[in-house]
Amino acid sequence: MDITLQYFDGCPNWKIAAERLDLIAAEHPGTVVTRRLVENLEDAEAINFRGSPSILLRGADLFPDPGAPVGMACRIYTTPTGLAGVPTLEQLRDAITTA
């Protein structure tokens, strides 16, 4: 299983996402988590980056939001406890399982 974590350094939420994805990778041998640093607006536009952190499984966004603008911004996720900068561990597990 190939998971890509897209992020930019100006948003700290990617670090929490990376920790959660590392936990999931440890549970599933053979899972590879690749970090993709988005350095500027041109990179963001080239990959249709909808904010940091974005999490892709086999190239598809696990939490698609086609209405979100492309650009260098922190992403917001709806979680069971309200809005957050990263999906919960359970949300990530569920999204990966159903993808």
C-alpha cells in the first residue's frame, strides 16, 4: 500500500498526520508512506494541492474536497470532536480500509 503525505513547512499539522500514518504503516507491513514537500504555489498548482496535510492513497485524496482552493494553506478536517487540522487515527484507518 502506497500512501503519500503532501505538506508544506508553514503548516505544523503535517507532523501529526505523519505520526498517525507511521502508526498505520506499522500495523500493515508493506505499507510505504512517502512525504511530498510542496515548496511553492507553482508546485501546489501542478499537483492540485488542496492544503496541508493532504493524504493520498495510490494517488487519490482520502478526504477529497473539490471545492477547496488549490494553494499553500493549512487544511481543515471535520472530525467527531469538531474541526481539526488532521483527521483522527480512526478516520484515517476507515478511509484507507474503504478506499
